[in-house]
Amino acid sequence: MKREIFPNSDLDQVWIDGTSNDPGAKLLLTISNASGEHTALITPTDIVQSKAKMFVQAPPERITTKAQQKQEKIQSAITFIGYVLSAILLSFSALSVSGFVKARVVLTDSMAPTINSGDIVILIPTKHREPRINDVVAYTGKRFDGSSVGTFTHRIIDGDAQNGFLVKGDANLDPDVQRPTLTDISGVVVFSIPFIGQFLTPKALMIVVPLIFGLWLVIDALRKNT
């Protein structure tokens, strides 16, 4: 007796011929192709459509569907991006601890729209990066008696290291009164992180970054084991 095994699929050329003398005999047939997995439990009297995972673990070399291939590519891309971001964050944390870079929260909109209030700016100290015209720098503002007022993050528009720099906030109409020298400048801004300063201080950021890296490693390890 010739019976079609997968009548409602594209596998219309798969048949079984004959029967078994053992009424308890069972045969599990699984075929995987680009359209998906096709599994049937065959007995002397019936052919039952099923799923292979209900009986056996599928081999790793099993053909995957296009949807599965797309999902695997997306997961691989997410994993790659995650490791790249984690490496960047961990490197930034290490550089910060070593003093090669610094971070501070911007408190005003004097540099808007380039840098806004609540942004965190990443600085390279002047011993590693000499300020130049058009650089944005963070410097310590001082009163006429030499006492500190606070830290300002403004752009150099003129001057030099010997005679002091002329600085100005992009959103301000006039340059700053003080002409900071290298001793006043804590660093040159290399990039800024939007909004983070509204929720995290630079010190908190140094703690959170390694935690994010560690958490990502744990999540990736668990994902691979599932």
C-alpha cells in the first residue's frame, strides 16, 4: 500500500510503500528544507503530522528556514554591536580611571546647540592634547582676586597658550572676560554624550559602565546556552 507522507506541503514526492507486520512499529521521518521542517510519525495504520522536537533533538547541521536564517543574522549583528559598545565603554572607563580622559556635566546652554545643558562632555587633559583655536575646552573661571568661580565649557576663538585664549560660548553674544591659560584649562572636549548628565554624574557613569559590560557578558552567555 502506497501512502503519501506530507500531502499538504511542497514535499509531494515523499511516499511510503508497504506496511509492517508489527502492529506496534513506529517510524519518525523528518525532512528540513528552505520552507521549514516537516515531520511525520508513521505507524502501520496512520501517518500523524508532528514536530521533531517532541521526540528528538534536531542536529545542528539541520537546514534552517529563511526566517530562521534572517533571525540568526539579526542576533549575530546585535551580538557584534553589543560587544563593540561594551569594548568602547570598558575602554572609556579604563581611560577615565587612568586620568587619560575626564568627564563633566554641562550645567548651562551657553554652548547650545552644539552642547546642551545635561550633556556629559568627555575631555582630554591638556598634557595629552594641546588646545587650538576652534576647540571647545573646559576651564576654571576665576574672580579678580584669583578665587575659583566654577568650570566653564566654551570655544576658543582666538589667542594662544602663552598669552591666554579668548573663549566664548556659542550661544553667548560676547566673549568671556577671562583669558584662560593652560593652567586654567582642564581639558579639550573630544565628544559629548547627550542627556546622560541629567540622570548620572560622571562618577556614577564610571561605575555604571563596567556594570553594563558585565551584564552584557552574562546575557550573551545565557543566550548562547538556551
